[in-house]
Amino acid sequence: MNRKVYQRIKTIVAPHIHHTPVVASSILNDTYGTNLLFKCENFQKAGSFKIRGAVYAASAKLQRQDTNILTGHSSGNFAQALARAAGIFHKEAILIMPRNAPKVKVDAVRTYGATIIQSENSPADREEMMANYLLENPGAIFIHPSDDLDMIHGNATVAGEFLESHPVLDKIIVPVGGGGLLAGTGLAASLLSENTKVFGAEPKGADDARQSFYSGKIVPSKHPSTIADGLRTQLGKINFPIILETVHDILTVSDEEIITAMKDVYQYLKIVIEPSAAVPLAVVRKYPDIFANQNIGIIVSGGNVDLRTLRDIF
Amino acid sequence: MNRKVYQRIKTIVAPHIHHTPVVASSILNDTYGTNLLFKCENFQKAGSFKIRGAVYAASAKLQRQDTNILTGHSSGNFAQALARAAGIFHKEAILIMPRNAPKVKVDAVRTYGATIIQSENSPADREEMMANYLLENPGAIFIHPSDDLDMIHGNATVAGEFLESHPVLDKIIVPVGGGGLLAGTGLAASLLSENTKVFGAEPKGADDARQSFYSGKIVPSKHPSTIADGLRTQLGKINFPIILETVHDILTVSDEEIITAMKDVYQYLKIVIEPSAAVPLAVVRKYPDIFANQNIGIIVSGGNVDLRTLRDIF
């Protein structure tokens, strides 16, 4: 990605998304001993940053091949994002979602006019159904929720906007699951800032990205277990080399530490976020030696959380 | 209040507060069948609109009489606001707070450097302790949390900002407890807009304002019972004639209706609000004949809610 490519991506994505606000809290800054700035993708259309990748991927792929159908599999934010992106381009969306996807997310996907095919709960079952669907519908365009260069490029616009409005950021921290946001953030920071280091924040119970980062090869995610439901996914093959090249470090925190950070966000920032979006702040609290007394940018990845989940957390 | 007075109030208040954002949600608009705009005082300093009144009241009263001590009684948002306002004017804050005030609010007041005197839980006990304190400290300046013309004038800047950024509002709805926000909103709308009608929104279990509005005299609030803890207070004598003159109607909703609206705000607007702040949206849902297909402005009064309260609600 060079500046010209980035400008083209931004031009395609910008009309269809919110330029999300950046918020701060003096009490949080005092508590954490550093200057924290939060880029609020929880206020983004479809409730997370994924709409950026979905819009750009749909646009780019439709330029290469026309179709009536955009399709993908997801238990969460990507399903809502792709459903909405398909509407923007007047295409049909077919989404494979597991039986145990939260009702609120399934309802949101339906509201955007998408068709849902229910799979069993395992990622393997979802992927098999997806493969079968594509065999039967060879004209449909498949978009992967994270491990796709177009998705990564669309996701890069979060950090792009953030660095344009706040060029003084010393560090940017983003949650890492499949790695699509982290890779996009790494690319944007490499391109747009000389001094901003990018960090991934990962739950200890799903630390395949950190293990892969340190071993230099992709470590399979076996039995991921964390409250941060958006981060249980396997690190992707396309994301991985970009992350190795552009990311400074990947740090992990426990679920307990994630919950503490999440409560701080509700109490002091007064914004609704999903557990995955609290992981970067938990990392700041855990590693003061790395993050104290600087300008720290946190990408609040999304706000799609079931109220029952909140009840259990509080 | 005329335009010149309003401009002076605004000039005094503006440097010490946030010009809060106005947010919206297309899903909420579809669900409620009207165009809803939310003025987010939950993002205000000290977590509610009360800082506006507290800053202006402190400033106005200090111009009339100098003192080292600003004092008041409150179980909630006003305590935080006065503590913070006192800091702005480099004065000491003495606050009488009941034993059952939420720990999170007591902690916030302490963080702002105020001294807390604990009272028993009844409003009568709080007021008696306040009277005794003022007898012993005749130089201290007392500020009432809602029934005070300076507070009303400071509060008027919420609707003032709202109407300046969104002059097309057909109606503005605000929660009513003591009546300080409703009176201020009524004054601002009368002054700044020819076509905007102001509505009060009140819990059924604490409907002294509606009863007073319809009977033309203040009806005492006996045993108020509602989840909207900020709205259990008695309508004030100074607010009442202003409300009679400037407010179009006061409508009531049940606690169940308040909770439904509150969940919608968390789910679709992704902002943290306290139960009192959900009452206006509940009124919109209950009275579609009055509010459908218009530009409806809602003042989100505050976001100071205990996470345990949220747990019980969700």
C-alpha cells in the first residue's frame, strides 16, 4: 500500500461510513497514568470497524467480477457489516451464521435484508457449508471476515483517520483475533506516521497471534476460551506477514483484566463497547512500563454486545 | 431571561463545560417512527447537565458575595457538579450526602476534592443538617440542586446549544424531577425558537410535576417510587411558575417503559445513560400520536449509573 492506493481506498470507503469521534476522560488518564485517546468504532455503522473492510472488499471485488450475491460466514460483527455493505451496492447478501450466534446480531443482519443460512456451532461446520454453497453458486462472491487483503485495506482507514486527526500518537493498540484490524492498522501507521508504534492486544485464552508472532509461523488456535468473543478466531495467513513486518509487539491479558478495563470504559467514558474492544485498555493497565506518560491511541473496535452479556459482566 | 442575559450566561458557562455531541440512530428512528436527536449530557463534565447550573450559580453568587465555601446537599449528580464547580473557582466544597448514596458517586465527589458530611437517608434529615451547617457557617454560600434561578439559567444552556445546532426541532423532551432542567429548557426554547414545544417526561411513580402542572399548584411528592433515581425529588417553587408558562405538557411512563427505552439506547446508540435519562424516549414510544414523523430532540440528562444497577436492569 502506498499513499496513492490509500487515498483511493479512503475515497471509496468514506461516503458509506461514519468518521467516528475520538473521546477521552481526565479521570481515566489520571488512573492509568498516561494520555489515552479512544477512536470510537462502536459508533460506526453496523456497530464495528468491519463495515470499512466490508465496503472496500465488496467494491474492489465487484470491480473485478460482477455478481448478484455477496456471501460470507460469521457469528458476529462481520455478518452485520457484509449485510449492510451488500445493501449499499444493491446486491443480495447470503450469510452463514452458527446456531449459537446472539439473537440480537441475527436480528440486526435480518434488518439489513440479508438471507441467513444456519450452520452448526463449530467454525469447521460453517466453512464446510460455505464451501458447499460456493460449489452450488459459483457466481457468488465470497468475502472472508478478516483474512483478505481488501478487508485489510478497508480496515486501514480506522488508523488512517485516527492519525490524520491525532498525528502525535506515540502508540496505537488494537485488539487481535483474525488479525484483519491489526494488519490494516500496521499498514496505515507505516504509511502515515514515522513515530507511531502499533501493538496488538490479545486475550491470554486465545493467544495464537502472540505465539505466532514470536515463533515466526502460524500457531493453530486450539480451544480458544475468552470472554472477548470477537477474538476467538484463528490468525490469518494473509494478515500474518503484514503483522510481522509492521507491528511492534503483541501483548496478552486475562479475562479478569479485560473485565476491569471494560468497567472503566462504561464508568468513565460512558460508551457501550463489546468485551473485545476493552482488551487494549487492559494491556495499558498491565504494562505501565511500556505505556505510561505518552499519547496512546486505542481503537475501540465495536459495540455489539448482548445486554445479557453485560448483566453477567457487571 | 432575554437574549442579552442568555448570551452572558453562555459566555460564563462555556469555558468550563463540554459542548456535548448530538447523536442519532437510523434503526431507532425506524423503530420509533420519528426523527430522534439526542443531546448527550452523559458525556458532560461530572457526568450530567448539572455542571452547567452549578458553574453558573457559583459564578453568579460569588459575584454578589465572596466566600471560601460553596455548600449543598445531594445524593447524586449535583454533588459531583458542585464539587467540580467549586474547584473551578478555587473554593472549598462542603456536601451533605445521604448514607445510601452510591459509592461510585461518593468516590467521584471525593476525587474532585470536596468534603462530604454524611446524613441519614431521608431528604428531611439532609435539609436539617444543611440548615444547621449554615447556622454555624453563615459565610458559606448555599446552592440548591434544582430550585434556584441561577441553576435554571445555567441549565438553559443545554437547550440553547441544542437549538443553535439543530434549529429545526419540533419538540424537545426532558426528564423532570426537581424541575431545574425543564424550567431552563422552557426558558431557552421560548427565547430561541418560535416553533419548538417543550415537554416534560416523568416516571408514573413520582408524578408530582404532572399533578402540579394540571392542578395549577404544587402537589407534594409523597413516597416517590421509581427506578429513575434522579427524578424522585420534589418539584420546586421557583421552577414551577416557569414550567407553567413555558412547557407544553408533562407526560408519564412506568418503570417498565423506562427500562425498555433504556435498553434501546444501550443497544442502538451505544451510549451509557442513567435510568432518568431514558424517560423522554419512553414517552416517545408511548405517545406516537404526539411524536411520530417529526424532529424530536431528547436531552440525555446524565450517565452516572452504578454498574450494579445496570446488572439489575439487564
